[in-house]
Amino acid sequence: MNTVYFDNAATTPLDEHVLEAMLPFMRSDFGNANSAHHLGQRAKVALEDAREYVASVLGAEPSEIIFTSGGTESDNAVIKGVLKVAGGKKEVVSSELEHHAVLHPVEMSKMDGFIPKFAKPIDCGTITAEAVAEQLSDQTALVSIMHVNNEIGCINHISEIAALCKERGIPFHTDSVQSIGKIPVNVDELGVDFLSGSGHKIYGPKGIGIMYVRNGSRWLPWMTGGSQERRRRGGTLNVPGVVGFAKALELSVNSMEENTKKFKELRSLLLSKLDSYDFDYSINGNPENGVAHILNLSFSDKSGKCIDGEMLLLNLDIDGICVSNGSACTSGAVEPSHVLSGMGVQDDLAKSSIRVSFGKNNTEEEVIYFAEKLNSVLTRMFNNA
């Protein structure tokens, strides 16, 4: 079997229909959307059509959608833009389980005198409104909690957190990179003021994302230098990327129910195979309160001995299987995933984890192949440990 790709939470292959939608804006209709001539205006029409479609899916106004280079830019732009107008408030509330695109700007805000505070997850990794409420004060300038965790797949209580923030007059942002196109996302139902999304997680192109900014929200742009996006994000617009994002979103939304059913079936098949093998595994997170495409697993033998997740990943790669883990190499030492550590998972078990994330192109045959190779690799690793 050739490459088996189970790392769809990291990125997805570009859908052929998305590429077809993009190609005219790389070839014949290549104009700058800010140009007055007919080529520019063709690009402008495509851009605004895409904006209207994205807004309609998210339940937003087109004027509330800003196109960016991706989820990381959107996260940074929201956090830094809101803190610029904090009005003397000096606390930022988030969680230690966030993507680094949120954690790093929150940490860097300390250079400007802000104090980061972190809501604690419950055991399965979910962030609740009660946990956020414990960190709020009259000094809270912003709350940022992700919709779906990218490592363990848990769905956070966003609408409840947003309602809490609204009651106290605190701006609320959610990183929806792993939820858009996978589960229903409606900004009014969620009650958020700011939201981030990314194209390459939904079979769209890399280098394109969105930022939702609710009309009336206090926020300043962080990238200036042009009149694009109503002066809220300077820089020549990536029209092919915008068109590709909208097409990818359309395809994802139209196949959401079908894909979710498929992911659940693939997940159940994998777990049933693992149950028959002579090693123990644990699920990090709670699949009952999570998206269907992400499954985070830790492994140990019957005596409780754990293996090195990085070596497991590399051994699987030799067999053509692509998965991921959340460990990081710092000063020559492998550190456990910050998400699993933040959940209270023991270091040795956290270091033995891998993330399996399904995509719409995966098959049952691939799951069976993966399970068989995983069994042989783990058996060898445990015997040699």
C-alpha cells in the first residue's frame, strides 16, 4: 500500500473542484481586486461573491468577514487588535490547551503589561464556562478559547462562555480552525465577537484564512499599508485563495453529515482492532464530546510501560503511514504535548501519544492496514524496551 495519510488535522489535500475554481484567477482573471479596470473588477466580483457565501454559512454579515493569510494571522490579529484598545484593562483569559497561535501572542502581551490568566480544563480536556468565570475580573480585556481542540478534538462550551462574556461586557474570541466545515458554526448561535478560520483544514489552499469581527466590536487592525478589506487588513488580496476557501467551505458544508458518519465508522473500526491486540491504549479526550475526525491515543504494555511516541511516529512513517504527535524537542529533550500536560496526563503517557485524524478520502482498508502495522511496530518496540 502507498502512503496512508491520517494527519488531516494538520492539513488536507487540495480538492480537485477547489483547484478548478481557483485556476481562472491564476490565469485569465488574474487582476488585482483593487484595480479599476475590467480584469480588476472581475477579481473584485469573485472576491465579494466568496465573501457573501462565507458570511452566509457562518451566519454573519459580509462586512464582518476579513480575509487573512490563515488561522495564525487571524488569531494574532484579533488578540493584538483587541488589546490595543483595552482601555486600561490588563488581563487576558485563555487556556493552556490553546493552539500556539493564541498562546504565543497571549504570552507576548506581558511585554505590554498584560497579565495572562488560564482557565483549567476538566479531566477530558474541555474548557467550561465555570472554569472561565473563575478567571474573570473587572480587569479582563479579552477572553480567547478555541472551539475544537486541534490535538484531542474536544468541543468547548463556546456559546456558554460567550454568554458569560457578553453579560460582563468582555470581548470574546474563538479559534474555529478545527470546527469550520466539520461541525455547524454560526456566529450568532455561538455568540462570539471574533472568530478565526483556515482554508487548508477543509481541502482548500494553504495561505488563506478568515477573521470574523462582529460589527461594533472594538478592535484595531495590526496589518496596515493599504485600503484593502476596508482598511482592516492591508495587502494585495489573494483572490485565488479566497475563491478556493469559499469553494472548499461549500463542499465541506454540503458533505458534513456524510463525512461525520464516515469518520465515526473509521474511528470505531480502528478502536475495535486495537481492542484485540496485546497492549493497552487510552484515549486522550472524550470522543463523546468531540469531533469525529480526531482521535488522540497513548500506548503502554500490560505492565504499564510506555513507549516513545516520536519513535512510534517515525516507525509508522517507514511503513508509509502519516500520523502526528504533539511532542516538541526542546534543548535536545523531547517534551510532552502542552495540551496533554495541561490536562494532567502523566509525562510518560503523554510522550507515548499519537494523533490520528481522518479525512474524507480515507478508507476502511487504510484503517485495517494502519492497525496491523501499528500492532507490529508496538509489539517490536515493547519487546525491545
